[in-house]
Amino acid sequence: MFIRSIHLQNFRNYGRLDLDVGPSVNIFYGDNAQGKTNLVEGIYVASSITSHRTSKDADLIKFGENEYKASLDLTDDDGSNVQLSSCYYLEKSSLSKYGKPGRILIRDNAPVDKVSEYIGVCNIVIFAPEDLNIVKNAPAFRRKFLNTLISKISPSYFNLLSNYSRLLAQKNALLKSIKSNYKSENIDPQLDFWDFSLAELSAEIILKRYKFAKLISDIASKHHGSISGGKENLQIEYSTVFGVVGALETFLDKNSKYDEFMHKGLSEGDYGRIKGILSDLVLAKLKSVRNYDIDKHISSTGIHRDDLIMKLDGLVMKNYSSQGQQRTAALALKLSELEIIKMFVSSTPILILDDVFSELDKTRRMSLVSAMKDAQIFITCTDKNMIGDEIDVMGGSEKAEFYLVNSGNIEKKA
């Protein structure tokens, strides 16, 4: 799949943009703060709904406006045309029917009711300076990385996350409403319902996360070893509700089901058994902290606190690694994302390199571009002449299209 044209309306600093692009390498260059990153962010939002820079959709709306729209015209591998459009509006917008902010998704000129029917149509892997957050910052960044990857491959996973978030919000609302002198006979049955429902969903999400965390660890470790010349060993461990990973691994080991779980999928019977085991463990943990949660009015444990523990030669990276090591690990993670999508999805992902060449040395840049053959690529940089060798690896300048970006205006150059 490749993008034929990009359309932005009231997105960041773009009032209106309609831009045709090439099927191979597209290079957007110009001074900083001219709109290069905003452009590729618009591409990513149009395909994935979320931004790689912010979690607040309102931040993406051009100042003084009430909605944005980001659209892509694409051609699939079979030659058929596809159109995707993502729109977000504020409560003041004329698009708002009930005076509340909301989102409109359109695929091939028809409204899409479920996000899971939109995500995964066009897969994009983006490399950006923000990727360092995955390694060095809070668990939320690593959960987002893991959730985004799984959703691209298994759109139904997005539904699981949405249902979990809805149930958790309802439980939290109940916890916040409880007074200090609550009567357990009135509250406990309600919490039992929410905890049971959350535990059931948690088991399904844990099984997905564990599998893909293992894949990420194996593949990222391989890429990290190649980039570092075999001098360092990267390991990634999935961390969730206490005791759950151990129970899952014991089940897979005892029944010799690990390879089947990772590569083929468990039988319906085995899946039901392990799901039940994990659900019971999560439920027991939720009940064990109930008094604390009631006292603090929070959900102190659960998969909403999951993490990927990244270690370099046995040491936790966010505590002990240098910025250079963090860059290498972030690059290895993104390369693993690219490889895993290729494993599960027939079409090659579209690639975005947002101002990453200036952040990486020659070895890391060449490791990155060598994995990108046969893909449509979007590159942003300040000086197009600084990436000549990389362009050669990606197919040569005869395949590249160059665009000068200046104050939100984009001009194609020879």
C-alpha cells in the first residue's frame, strides 16, 4: 500500500493542504518550525487516529478553529483505491450534535462506527525523537507502544482496550463516590461485578500483551546486537499483575504449549483453561487491595499499570543507560515493530522518519534505512544534502521526490 495524496484541514499550522506524493521516497526539508513534523503527524493521525506527539486531539486543531480533518488517498497492493479520513471536533463545532467533542471516521466515503474497522487499514511505522520516551520515561509510553503495535495487527484488540477503559472508569467513579463510613453489604456486590468483568477482560489482554512482548524482546534484541556490534544485550520483560506471568509460563511449560501459543495459537480448550487461570488470579488480586482502593478512591492494581521492563546487560535502562544506549534501544524497538507488522500483515508498512537522521550516528542511520527497501518512505530533515548515502541505500535519488516546506507552504522541487 502507498499514499497517493495527503489532505489536511485546520491541522496544526495547515489551514488547507492538498498534496500529491510519490510512491517511493518523499523528502520534506526546510528550516525548523515550518511544518515538516506537522505534515507527517497528519499522515500518521489519518491512518492511526492517534498522534505520536500528544494524547490531546484538541492540540491538533489549528488555533482559532473548532475541528481538524486529516485524509489520505491510498492505493492497495492489488491496485484498488482506498480513502481514509479522520476528523475530530470540539463542542463548539457545527459538527457537534450534542454539544460535546467527538470524532468522525470515514473509509471510502462511508462512516465507520467502530475504530477497530479503521485501524490497520493503512499501517504506518513512525521513527521520531519522541521514541526515546519509550525507553526512558513512564510506563504509559511503553504501554502505548505495545498497544499501538498489537492494534495494527489485531484490530479487535482495540475493542478489548476500549471495553477495559470503560469498565475501569465506571469502577473508579464508584470508588470516588464511596464515603469513609461505607457499608460493605451495599458496596461490595457492586465492586464484585466490576472486578469480575475487569478480570475477564484482563486475561484476554494479558495473553495478547505477553505474546507480543516476547516477540518484541526477541527481535529488538537481535537488532540491538547488530547495531551495537554485539557488545550489549537488550532484554525486554512484560510486567503485569503480580504472579500472572509466572502462572502463564508455568502453564505453557508444563503442557509444552509455548511454541503453539507463540506461533499457531492455542486450541479453544487450552485457551479457555489459561484464560480462566489468569482471570482468577487477577480477580483475587483486585479483591486483596479493595480496602486500600476504597480508602484512596483509586484502582491501585490492574493491567492499566502494565509495563515493559527494558534491561541492558541485566540493568534497567531507564535508571542506568546513557542517552546513546537509549537511542539504540529505541531504534531497535521501532525496527522490531516494523518486522513484526511484516510478519502478520501482507502489505509492507509505510515508513515515516521524522527528523531522526540528526539524532543518529552513521551506523544507526544505515541500520535504519537498510530495513526499508520496497516501502514508501516519508523523511523530514533540515538539509537534504546531509542524507545522500542513506538515499542511495533506499533506492537512489532518481526514486526520491523533494519538497521544500516554508511556513506551512509545500513546494515540490526538482
